[in-house]
Amino acid sequence: MRTEHSFSVDFIVRVDRTIKEKADVFARITVDGIIREISIKQKVNLDEWDSKREQVKGNSITAKETNRYISCIRFLITEKYRILRDKDLTVTADTVKDAYLEKQTRTKTGHTLNELISYHYKIYADQLEEGTMKNYRTTAEYLKQFLKQELRKEDVYLIELDYQFLTNVEYFIRHRPIKKHDPCEGNGVYKHLERIKKMIRWAKKLGWISSNPFEDYELKFKKTKRKKLHIDELINIENQSFGNPKLEFVKDLFVFSCYTGLAYADVIKLSEKDFYVSNDGKRWLTTYRKKSDELSPVPLLEIACEIIDRYKCLPASIANGTVFPKTSNQEVNRNLKIIAEICGIKKELTFHIARHTFGTTVTLKNNVPIETVSKMLDHSKLTTTLIYAEVDEEKIEEDMLGVELRLRQKKLKRSE
């Protein structure tokens, strides 16, 4: 049977002997009337300390940071008390103090979190796409700020990490965005946590830790509807004449991707060796995707062939040894915004929408089997392709029209 105790955590200050205007902050643990104190390694201005509210007065950045740290310490000590109580362990002021200090004073051995981040970058910088590594760097920056602002540390040992650490990191990312004008929300938060979990799993495989502290941490991704172009929007872009060579070029790159499913990085590196003509005269695209290094075979539709022939003989293409002249993804996406505006398309048009358009509007909605689409898109799992196979109002209308016709035919047969 669990024994109840009187318990409280208070914060007091004591005047610094060397600097009279300053004071050291102590956490005072009281269990059943017995008091023990812990220095939290914080100094405050004596005249700014509010003894009644047990925090620093004012709204300055320093005051807010100190008060947040005090709240964190209060929570951690209370959590240690709760664990001792719920496990029916001995609960005294000393055992609560020792339980809290254990994490701070135990022998530190092994690798640190920053060491893992640096090693991950060293090993994978040349293997992963720059966009992926950029995301890892942002995740690393969140971890750096969390350590500095919440834990007042530059680094932590991997053996110090626990479930609560990741819980606090998730809260931090949601409430302390790197860019104040661009908060990280929803699936964006879980993407950062997913990258952290991947690095920790990797650390376990390396033998840097004996167990994965985040193994049971669930990431609750919300299903998102993939943006794509409807067939009338695609035709609108195809038929639009811009009178600007740059816009025409970007339009052709985008339309080519809509009919092949290739990502920007794969389109821009295409060369003559990535194509072949089969015995029946069909022109095929057989390129290895940059992201996965897997073969992505796609039979080329007539419009895709026309676009290739339009650019492969240009001096800029020949000089680069590619089908299309070189341009940057940023430049392409900037021009796609202009194209969307001219064509009256309200969606935020990016190059990746072309890949989604191929997976839905061009293939699945034209009865191409999902297994075939999955192979052409180079998806390692069929479940990834299923994301493209959403059932929308247009699909429901088409399917129900077929049902209505079949029912009418059956009724006619019965009445004969």
C-alpha cells in the first residue's frame, strides 16, 4: 500500500558573500517536515527576487529564462518524488534529493549528443541529398538551442537521454521556433523528432549506447492530401504561351515531369544514355534516381519525347552533356509561381507537384495499375504509392456512374 507524505519544493536565495547585490538560488525540498537544499547554480540580483512568488521579477529575457529554468527544476524534483512514491520506495528529503542529483553526478562515460550529430554529418553528407542534410542541420540547431536554453548545457552524454528528454524537445520545437515568423507545427515537428530517433537508432547500431531511450516514443503524423494538378489545369499550362524563353523552358521542364514522374534532380541530370528504343520502336526512359540510386523505367509519352527533342541539341545542353540546359531548383520554383499566376492556378505551384500529378492525374486516374505506378515512381513500398491513390469526388462520380448503368441494365433484363 502506498504511503502518503507531505511534500513541497520551494526556492529561496542566499546573499553572495563576495557580491552583496547578488544572491544564489537554492531548491528547498521538504518531505514530512524534513528539509534538504540543492543549489541550482543560478545567481540573481537580490533586489529583483520575489520571495513570495519564488521567481525573478520583471519581463526581461534574463528574468524569463531564469524563471523557466526554476520551473523546470521544480518539475524534475517533483517527478523524482512521484516515481519514488509510486514504486513504494523509501521517500525522504534525502532520497528525493539523491534521486534528482543522480542524473547530474553519475559517472559520465561514452559518446555525447553533439558527437553523434557531427559523426552523422561526416558519414552521410556525401550520401544524402543536400535538401535532406539541410533538414538534419535544422534539427541539430533545434537540439543545440534546447540544450542551451532549457538545460543550460552545451552538450549531454547519450546515456543521459530518456523518454522525457524527447518529450521536452517536442514541446520546445512547438513553442520556440528558430524563425519567429515561421513556427514549426504539425508534421514538421514530427519530422524533426523522426530525424532524432533515426540518429539514436544509428547510435545503438554503432554500439555507442546499449539501449534506445526513444524506442517507444510514438510520432503521430497526420495524413496529408498530396497536391496535384487536375487534368484541366495541366492542359491549361501546356497550351499557355508565355513569350518569355525562361518561362517557356520552366514550363517544359514541369510538363515533362508531369508525364514522367521524375523529380527535379533526376530531370536536370538526364543525358542520352538514360534513354533507349525498344524493338517495337517505343522510346523508354531508364534512369537511376539520384535519391535512391534505383532504376526507374518509364515508357515516354509523345509529349515527353517532343520536349526532349526540343532541348537536347541546344548548345547549352551539348556543353553540359545533358538533355536540358542547367538551371537551379530555386529558379525553377520562382518561375513556377509566375506561371501559376498567369494560368490562374490558385495552388502554390512547386516542381514536386509534377511528380504527384504523374502519380495521380496521368496514371492512376487513367487505370494504370498501382503496382506499375509504384515501379515507375521508384517507391520501395506500395503503401507509399497508396498515398497518391486518394478517392476524390471525381473518382466517386465516375465509379457511381458505372454502378448506375449496370443497375439499369439489370432492371431492363428482369422486366423483359
